[in-house]
Amino acid sequence: MANKYNVIVEAMLKAPDIQNQLNKAVKSKPIVLNAKMNIDQKSMDNQVQRWQNTLKRLEAAHPKAFGTDVVQNQVTEFNNLVEAWKGGKAPLDDVTTQMDNVKTTLDVTSRSMGGFADEIGIAIQRTIEWALAMGLLYGSLKQIQEGIQYIKDLNKELTDAAIVGGYSQAQVGNLAKEYNALARELGVTTLEVAKGNLEWVN
């Protein structure tokens, strides 16, 4: 019984030393795990079909770039790895990595093929979009400024009418409503009616 307790106490006291020895052993000898997957033929065929569908989508999205030699070389390498994988001679990771290589090569090739004419077309399109946006923005700002100026001018005419006629603020408010109603009937602006009335009063 005493021996059991001595072993437990000694192990607890030496735990850091034991852990350090384990750490050194693991670092000096890398652990390699080999795992084999048992995949039935149907699952393998389905996976190959998914890869082929991906290639078809890539070709449809970038037909010019897909036909280049550099991309076709990557596709050929991919197809060779698929065949090797089906025969158990290549790991699945190699096949998926090569699919990523195909996508990357296709993307780079597609961007580099957008020649000078395409870039000019994009630049012209962006310039037109910018001009339209600025036109809308400045047009809106101009309309706001004109609206503010209209209010200032109308306020000046109504203030002059109040001074000349000796109207109170409530009476000026009613006068503005009457001007507005008359302007609608005549098809003119309220400001024009206010100016005309002030000239008539004078």
C-alpha cells in the first residue's frame, strides 16, 4: 500500500519533468498518420461528376480564358490526378489542391485578358456613371438653392405688403394663402401674385 502512494506522489512531483520529456520526444520525431478511406464506386463517381460540373461552370463563366494553354495545362494536370485518385495512387488532398490551382490560374488569366479596349470601355462607362451622378447631385443642389431663394423672395414681398398695408402676422398668413389660391387659379407662382399685388397697392 505504501508503495502505491509513493509512486503516485513521486509521479505528481516529477510531472513537469515527465511532460518536458514527452514534449521533446514529440518534437524530435514527427508523428505521421496514414489513414485510408474506403469509398464505394458510386460515391467516387459522384465526386468525379461534381468536379466535372465545376469545370463546366468555370468554362461557361470564362470561355476565352478557359481555352488558353496555361489553363488547359492545369485542367490536364487535374484530370490526371483525378484518374490517379480513382486508382488509389493519389491522395484526395492533391486533387482538391489542383482544383484550386485551376480556379486561381483561370481567374488570373481572365483578368489579364481584359485588354486595352475592355479597359477603355470600363473607363468610359464609369465616367458616364460619374457624370450622371454629379448631374443629379448638382441638379438637386441647384433646386434646393432655388427653393430657398424663392422662399426668401416671397417672405420679402409679404413683409413689404405687411408694412404697406399695416397687416398683423396672422393677416399676412391669410394673405399668403389667398395669394397661393389666386396663383393656382391663374397658373402663376405665388411670388408673382405677391409682387403684382404690392405694385397695385403702391
